[in-house]
Amino acid sequence: MVAPSWVPEDETKPAPMPLLVVQSFVNTWEADSGVDLLADPDAGQRWLQEAGLLRAPGVDLAQVRDMRESIRALLVANSGAGDLDPAHLRLLRALAHRARLRLALRDDGQLDLQPDENDGLSWLAATLLLIIRDAQRDGSWARLKACRNPDCHWAYYDRSHAGRGAWCDMAACGNRIKNRNLRTRRSAVGGAASSTVS
């Protein structure tokens, strides 16, 4: 399957659609390189339009970035790497409260909930929150996680059999954290040994 143009080229653990939209939204910021696709007004608006999250330019990208980091916090919690910060929950609750939804009857006869506004931050938030809600209901949400490396937090889809994946990339983040933990343990043991000798 060819990934849509708005999916990062280096995405190795993509979520199924439409959860891939949420994953790619969170991954518009990359810790390693510091690249933020939502920092530049033109590029950010263009990315959001290509991903189907914005119909016309004009949304406040600072608010969009805040929403992105609040969703990332949900993924950090999914990975078991931390508790949810109440500030992130407050922001998402406020966005959910402002969202206007409507029932729509699809061509296949199925009822669907859709954002009622035409555009803007409320429409963008409602679109993402509906995808998250649906993924929570079908069980796929628990597999969308943020890398446990606190210097990374890249969103990845955990396809491991037991659903216990911890890293976006074992060779990079996994080994880096394991080596850091090993050095910490060795220095703690070395420090304890030297204190008993003196």
C-alpha cells in the first residue's frame, strides 16, 4: 500500500486508517531533528489540508500545536510511560465541549457522526476526537502509542502480538534507553562498592 503524501516518509509502524491521521498529526513534530511541520504558517496549513483536517487556511497553528501535544500525552499514557497531565485533559475537554456534531446517513445506510462546522479549529478537533473515539471503541486506540524514550515520543502503532511494544524503533530508541539504564545501574553499583571500601 502506498502511504498518502502527508504520512512521514520514515514511518515504519503505521496505524490503520483513519487512525493513521491521528498518528501522522502527532508526528508532525520530530524530536530528533526538531522539525515541526506545523511551525511555518504556509507549510502547516498545507499539511493540515492535505491530511483532510482543514478545508481552508486560517486556523491558529499555535492552538493546533497545543492540541497535538495533548494528543501526544494520551499516547504517552497508552505506552505506560506516564500519567496524564490534567492540563492536557483540560485542553482536550474544552475542544470536545466546543465541537458541534451531526448525524449523517452514509450511502451504505450506516449512521455516522461528523463535525457540524465547515472549518476551523473546532472542525479539526472534532474530526480528530471522533477518530480517537472510534478507535477506543474498536480497540485499536490502545495500540497507538508514543515511544517510551522521553527524548523521542514518536507515535507508532504497536503490532506486536501481545501489544507490549515500547519503542518506535528498537535499534535506535530501545537500545539507547537500555544502554542508558545499564550505565546508570553500573554507576550505582560502582558508587556503592567504592563507599563500602572507604
